[in-house]
Amino acid sequence: MTLEEGLELIENYKKGLQKFLETLPEQSVQLGPEIIKVLTMNSKNEIANLDAIEKALKRQPQYESGLNS
């Protein structure tokens, strides 16, 4: 997998999580407010983790170039 493919995969996963967050309120009657709160928190944490991974991957070539010379 290339860096670009990995970044695209991360972006698609983040979009999926954001869409999930958008639909959670519609499911509150079936799931209950406490479950909605937990799922929302977990999804937001996952997005933050993906953002951190994405930033690290984008910085990575700087370090690789030093190793290759």
C-alpha cells in the first residue's frame, strides 16, 4: 500500500465515522441516550486518532529521506 492509498483509506474511514455521528440522533429512541453518548464519544476519539495517524504519515517522508541518503 502506498502512502497516498493509506491516506485515502484514512479519509474514507473518517467520512464514514462522521456520517455515523450524523445519523446517531435519529437512533436515540431505539438505543437510549447513554448509548448515544458513548458511541458519540468513541467516534470522536477515533476521528482524532485518525487525524493524528494522518499527520504522522504526512511527516514520515522527511525522516525516510534522511535514511535513504
